[in-house]
Amino acid sequence: MEAPRLAHTMSSPTSPCEEVIKNLSLEAIQLCDRDGNKSQDSGIAEMEELPVPHNIKISNITCDSFKISWDMDSKSKDRITHYFIDLNKKENKNSNKFKHKDVPTKLVAKAVPLPMTVRGHWFLSPRTEYTVAVQTASKQVDGDYVVSEWSEIIEFCTADYSKVHLTQLLEKAEVIAGRMLKLSVFYRNQHKEYFDYVREHHGNAMQPSVKDNSGSHGSPISGKLEGIFFSCNTEFNTGKPPQDSPYGRYRFEVAAEKLFNPNTNLYFGDFYCMYTAYHYVILVVAPVGSPGDEFCKQRLPQLNIKENKFLTCDEEDGVMVYHHAQDVILEVIYTDPVDLSLGTVAEITGHQLMSLSTANAKKDPSCKTCNISVGR
């Protein structure tokens, strides 16, 4: 997994936290806002000298958890009973500007040895920027709290899905993949201008480009892996590629063995839907030892090319035979350049169905079929 971005400080605090902090023990209370303002019935006593957290450190960041620690002056340190932690998505830091300033924070963690782990898939999402600030507090016998001033605000970004999370997605995708159908070609649809540009400016070779942000928000290939998108699904009644496409009326077709063979590795990249009944599986085909192969080896579950639920390549009587899953739409990313001379370019006879486009498509976060129990 790529190392998450290091935390750094921001200027003065702004809004209260409306998220849930899950730790060793939690207690619902009302808090003052980050500026120290309190409502009359907030249940917080007048400010007394408690150590203010400083030098906040964020570590061990995953897609749905992180560890937090800080330094404190020793004065009155033994009086601390609780930590108030204000966690907000960075893009939503002004989301409370039309609300009353005394919106209560829902939960607070009891004081435990630092670093303290904060986790919870219901509020932490992968690859998302957050801000966090901390107060120390002392609970009084009457239930009121004495609190310190807020610490500085720290920014950090959660990580991508790990191989463990992707394996969970893989297992869910396997459940609905369906029976395998034969295929003979990979194909890529684009507009005529695309292929003209490839011939004129790239010596007839289609070049890899960075994958867009379609699919799962935590997918480690989005915005990072370079490749060329191909399709391989066939029509059930003809065994051939469909004549309709959302990506353009010109199609490059290449024999499957030219791209996918024993000299390539196959990886599972993602599983998602776009508020529809059908689901997409992203696979990555990478020539062994290529930069794309090295990228995927560190981040994605590898599949056996002869035996998996999505796309297989095996030899029968000296001939390579290929199969694809019937009940999911496969998107295959090939990580090296592909010369047009390896196949043919021709105009299709069907329609351009834009509704099937997956360009920067947003995954349905409520689908029980293709989501896992971590932040989405």
C-alpha cells in the first residue's frame, strides 16, 4: 500500500465534530465548539488550567482507522479523565455554517494511554482528507466537565483499500460471477479521432493513461495505475462482442492471446455498480515483470490465469482457450502500449449507449452486493 500523506497543521479551529469516535470506551456528552464557546446548558464547567494537547501526531493510517498521540505539559495531567476529539471531513469543514454553534459532539473517549486508535467504518472513508483537533477534559463529581483549550488542527488523509479489503471485494464478486462463456477477442471502442491521433502522434501504438476515479472510492488503482481499457464480454446468443457501445463507433479488436497469455499476470482490481442491477469487475492484465505488474503485485490480489471466476486462459489440444464470466461486466486494463497492427479497427453497426459509460462513475454505497464493511 502506498504510504499515506503526512499530517500537518492548519490555522485556527472552526467547526464542531458530528462524527463518532470509537475507542476503548465512549461516553455521550455535550461539548463547547472549537472556539471555546459554551451554551448555557452545555454541562461544562468554567475553564480551568488543563494541559493543552500540542505536537499532534497521526500514524498507522489505514482506510478506516488511525492512531493519534500528542504531547502535554505535566501540570494537572493527572486530572485528565477524557479526551474530546473533533474529527471532520476536510471538504465539509464549513458544513455547520447555517447551524447553531452549540451543536453537540456525540461521543468522547475516556483517557487511555497514547497513542490511541480511532476506527470505525461508519464515519471514516478511504482516500479522504480529514481534520482533527483535541481537548483534554476532567469530569467532576457533579457530571460537569472542565476542559482545556483546543489543540491546533491537523490534516491527514486516509489510505486506499489494502489487499485484505480487496480480497473481501473479490469474494463478493465471485458469488455473482455466473457461469463462464467462451471469448476470442479483446476490444476497445473509441471515436474515429482517437485512432487517427494514435496513428499520427504515437506511431500506431495506443498508450496507457491513468485510470479515472470510477468504481470503489478506496480502490488503489484509481488515479494511479496506467493502462488501456479493454472489454471482453460477449453476447450470449452469438458468442461475439455486442455491437452497441458507450465509448464510440469505432472498435479495435485483437485476438485474446495477443494480450492475455502465460507471459502475463492477472489481478483483481475492483467490484462495483452504479445504482443498477448489473455489476462491473475490473481486472488488470500485466506483462510479467513490467512496471504495471510491479505496481499491481504490491497492491492487488493476484488471480490464477487458468482457474478463477472471471477471466481464464488455458491450453487445450495445443490451442489457447479463453472464457469470461457471464453475469458481470468485465473491464480489463492492459498496462503496456498496444500497437494497432496487432488487430483491426472497424466501425460498429450498433448504437452508442451513453448510459453504460463508466467514466468517473460513482459507486452505489448502499448496494449490499458490492460493498464491504469498511468506509466507502
